[in-house]
Amino acid sequence: FSSTEIEQMEFEILKILDWRVNPPTALSFANEYLKLFLATGAINPNERDAISNIAGDQIFQAITDSDFVGFAASRIAFTAICNATTMLVDVKIPNVLQVELLPQPLENQLLGCILPNS
């Protein structure tokens, strides 16, 4: 196929989809992180549900706040999961996962969404 033919086919696909293509959301990243933590035994199903609820609230607050526009959805999700996890259970997120994923100002801002006086 030529590059022109590929571009034409991509355009046809986008027209059929009415251009409804979106990147992964913070909530979809959070769900994937929770699946990983559950699969590794770091949390149990009850903890997953509680963490998901709190993290979901934090994510919703973050995505409706213009201060978070510059942050990747994956970072917002991971920070919200870490915040919720530390609030609910004694789960230690492995240090290797925290490297470069948890910028301290973002963590503090998200934690402040749920715990404004902390």
C-alpha cells in the first residue's frame, strides 16, 4: 500500500467512527493499576473497591481543576491510587514504580483534594 492509500483508509475509518477517538483516561489507567496490584496480591478485592472509589473521587476532582491540565492521565491516576491506598490499607507501592511517577507537588495537590487540612 502507498502512504496515500493508508491515509485515505485512515480517513475513512475516522469518518465511520465520527472522529470519536480518545486517549486513555485517568480512570482507565487507575483501573489497570488496580488490576496489577490485585494480580500481585498487594491488595484484596475489598480493598480494590474502596481504593477505586476514593481514587475515582480524586481523579474526578483533578480532571475538573485547571491546575492539572499539564499532567499526564497516567500520573494523575497513579498518584490518586497511591493516595487512596495509603489512606485505607498498609500497602507499600514498590519504589521502582514510584520513580518519576509521583512528583511530590502533584501528590500533595491530589491529597489536598480529599484531605484539605492535611
